[in-house]
Amino acid sequence: MERKTFLSLIGLGLVFHKPAEGSMMPEKMFFKDDGLIPNSRYPLLLYRKAFKERGDQGADWLQKKFEENNWGNSWRNGIFDFHHYHSISHEVLGIYSGEAMVHLGGEKGQRVNIAAGDIIVIPAGVGHKNLGSVELGVVGAYPDGLTWDMNYGKPEERPRADNNIAAVPVPSRDPLNGKNGGLLAAWADI
């Protein structure tokens, strides 16, 4: 008798689900409005060690993966060394080389170490800043290939930025997992 059949017979109808190929569970980080950086009701998502490729191969892999999942308008560079946020689009950052200490959520946010292989999904409004890095290489992209704006946490940016953030739709796909979880699960019903 198979284990599943046996467990059903004794009243332990356990069902095991294998995660979809390539799907990963991200860390979730919530940040509140601090008066300057609006942040978001949606959690920032951090996928640790999400891919193995490094250097140019890693950057190519990220751009292809993001594009497959409808995250475009990509670029390669780093992360600015000042607090900033985008009010008209969510953003994904894939780290293909090096490492950095980033400050997420503004001055009252959280300092986080990131490294090659990590992917960060940043909801519109969430502040981010590079506090220091070594050989950092980043691919950034936006859902539906949207454009982005630059906000610095200045009082005069509000309430325009708040209105923009409220109008940004939830993407139809997670930049890493596509239609299998990720932000689709983490941002559902929020």
C-alpha cells in the first residue's frame, strides 16, 4: 500500500505540493510612511540566492528572465547612494556581481546586506539607498516596461507622489517566478 493511501485510510489525508519549478519564497519587509519617504502598504520582497550566473552572464540571465515575466525597460548599473523612491512604477533589482549594504525604507527603515544572486522587488514608494558596495552590478527593470520617476523624500513631493503610488497597479507577473507566487501571493488582498 502506498504511503499516501495509507495516511488517507487512517484519517491523515496529507497532501504534499512540490513548488513550481523555479519558484522561490522571498523575505518580506514592510516599511511605514516616515513623513518623508511614503513607502508602501505592499512588502518589499527579497529573494536570496535566486540565481547562480554571475558577471555579464548573470546580467544577461536577469534581463532575459525579467523580460519573460513582462518586466522591461531594463538597465545595468548600481544603486544610488542617496535615499530615493519611484512613485509611478514598482522596480526590480537583480544583483549580478559584488555586494552592498543598502538602506531600505528611508532613514527609519532597515539596513540590509545584499549580494550577487539576490533579487529585490521594490514597491512604488519604498525608499532605497546604497550605503556602500564592492564591485556591485545591478540589472533594474519595471513591470510592463513602465518608465520611472525620481523622488528624494522632500516634503514638496507629497501629495503628488502619494496619488501616483496609489494609482500604480499590481503587476500581472512576479519578475522571477512569473505567475507562480512571489508578489502575486505576497501582495494579494493588501
